[in-house]
Amino acid sequence: GDFVLKEVAVRLRDSLRESDSVARLGGDEFAILLHTGNTDRVMTAVHKIMSAMEAPVILNNQPIDVGCSIGLASFPDHGDEASLLLRRADIAMYSAKRLNSGYAFYDLECDEHQQEHLSLLGEIKRAIDLNELELFYQPKMCFDTNDTLSVETLLRWQHPEKGMVNPDEFIPFAEHTGAIRL
């Protein structure tokens, strides 16, 4: 893991100008500060970073695919304090992950969706205590022979007010915050 993170850091640094800054926030998250933030410069940096992450990292002759989701927030449009800009870039990153778009700019609608995630996250412990989480087993079948090849385990949350909560709505966020672990 450390080797991959170091390689990602090098690729990020090589994608940017000398005047730009890269910092690892923790885990597999990095922050980038572009000193000139006009839209053309931002999009040039985004495309360079995404292009740099397309090639696999080679570790012990094994290719390891790395991907990235980029959340964008700009001063002063999205905030005038570093902590607010980082939070809003993080919200935009989750939007990019959810949409599988590679990158996303912060917008208020994303923030409102994030508040819903935070509400669900606060309810996960209660859901565990009240047995609202259920496991479903789904066989993987061979259509030619009708044999069961394997079984996939799926986690579902039957929320008392919201009904069935889509796993995409709570699992990635809960993993990221440490509420659940793989």
C-alpha cells in the first residue's frame, strides 16, 4: 500500500506546476492547491491527473489499477476558509464517486445529499442494534448447466421510515468514516 501511495504522490506532483501544492490528507486522500484557479487551468490539471492515474502501478511485476475521484472547490466561490474549502471538496469528491464521473465541482445540492448521508450514518449504530441490517445470499449460476458456481452476500438496510436503503447510500460513506470496516 505504501508503495502505491508513493507512486500516486509522484504522479500527482508530476501532473502539476511547481507553484501548485500536493498534500496527503490521510489514507488514500490527497489535497491539491492550485495557485491559479481559473476554470481552464483547473480542467487542465484535472485531465492531467486523470490521465496520470490511468496507467497501472507495477508492483512485483503485477499491475495494480489505481483510479481517482476528484472533488473541486474554489476560493471564493465555495468558501473563504481552508477548512470549509476542504470539506466542500470532499463533498464534491463523494459526488464524483457516486456518479462515477471522475470529478465533480462542489454545489449546494451535493451538500444537501451529504447531509442525508450524515443522517443515515448517525442511524447505522441504531440499525445494527435493532437488527435492521439483513444479509441476502444471491447465487451465481451457470446458465448452461444450471449449477451454482458461487454465492454473493449482499447487505441490505430496512430503514423503518425510509424503507429499503440502497447500499450505495450508506456502505462507502460508512467505510470511509470507520463506522464499518472491511
